[in-house]
Amino acid sequence: MQITQLRNATIIVHTRHHHVLVDPMLAPRGALPPLRVFDGKRQRNPLVDLPEGTEALLDQVTHCLITHCQKGHFDHLDRAGKRFLRERQIPIICSAHDARYLRSRGLNVQPLPAGAGPHPFLGGSIETVVCTHGRGLVGALMEHGVGFFLDLPGEPTLYISGDTVLTEQVRSVVIARQPAICVVPAGGARFDLGGEIIMGPPDVIALARLARGTVMANHLEALSHCAPTRAQVLALAQANALGGRILAPADGQTLHFNTVEACHAA
């Protein structure tokens, strides 16, 4: 298995025969609205362009996973992402909750049935894990979505957490299932008011202490409401003797997972 970090939460999971795009935000730099307005900056998003070589990578895509997409969550599916998926009629795997919304945009939707338990996917299985996209008042206004646990033949198990804070449910999945790879947000996103709506660097450390596999941190350095940097995540990992298991790939970087236990970066 290989995983390419494109930008923010947008990744491509490469297996032997398939290339699975996750949460495509494909707009050029500055094409989307600010996410903080009272900090004096009013930075438009995304803060950076897609990396060189993105078009060739997108040409390989065979499937797409959407963790959440409603209530203005353009950082996981924007207009450019919808256009790409619609023009190519890429099969989209999503929660039953998002199916009607995505179908109304002309997309090729293959929703997972409601309810717990694994479902067939690419010769193996896929299972949803509930997300908690913030707590309190700000959490009540958010679209909470799902994460995905993938168990594919001949590949390391993969948990894509989606946008979530570190909940007991997330902890339980990591402890009980021990995925070989966890892809989690580390940007500690917060709006002008309220607390963090996704994991920040300390949460990534806490999750990595529960996991025996590799933790890949993303949702970094691409949006105006995410302050932590890759360097901060990696420094904290080193300080906690977890530098070998926590990765924060640059945009355009591909991680190669050759075994359940090890990986290297290209």
C-alpha cells in the first residue's frame, strides 16, 4: 500500500489494483472563503496550491471515499472536487446520510448501508466509524460524518479517522482493531469562537500511544483555522519518543507501506 498526501485531508490510497481518493478539495489557492474572520487576517482558503503532479495522480483514481460533505464543509468536498467526480463518474463510497446530497449533484454514489458492521469493498471490507467534529455549541453546528476502517486483501489495515476529536469511540477502535496505519487530522482546527473541532498534536500523541502501527498526521498547513505545523507535530513526536511512528508527509509526498510494521517515504 502507498498513501499520497495531496493537501489537507485529501489523500490517495494506492493498492495493487485500485487508487482510492479521499475527501477531494481540489480548488486552487485562495479560491475558497476564509474560516476565521475576527483574527485580522481573513485568509482565503486553501492557503497553498495542490502539489506538482496532482493531475497525473488524479488520472489514476478508481474510487472515492467521502467522510462528510454537507453544511459547508468545502475542505472535504469542494466544487472542483464535485466536478472532477461528476465528469469521470468515479464511484463514491459514503454514509447513507450523505447519499441524497451527493446524488443531487450528479455523482455516482454507492452508499454504505446504515448500521454497524463491515461491508464488501474491493475484495475486502470497509466499515464506518462515527466522528465527533467538535463538542459543545460549536459541535452542535457541525456535520459530524464518519471515518473508515479498511481491511483489503494483501494490504495493511487502514483507519481513516475523518474529522473528529479524540473520543472514546476512536480510542476503542484503535485499541481493539490495532490498524497498521491510522490517518488522522492534527490541525487542531478552531473557528473564532469555541474549542478545537478536530484533533491537534497532543491528541495525535495520545492516539499513537494506543496504537502499535504507524500514525499519519494530516489536515496541516492548508487551511486558515489550523494553526499547528508539520514541524510542531514531528517535534512533539520526537519529544515523546514516537518519532519513528508518527509521520506528517508534505503535500505531494507518498508513503510506502511495505509491511504491517514498516514504511518509508518517497
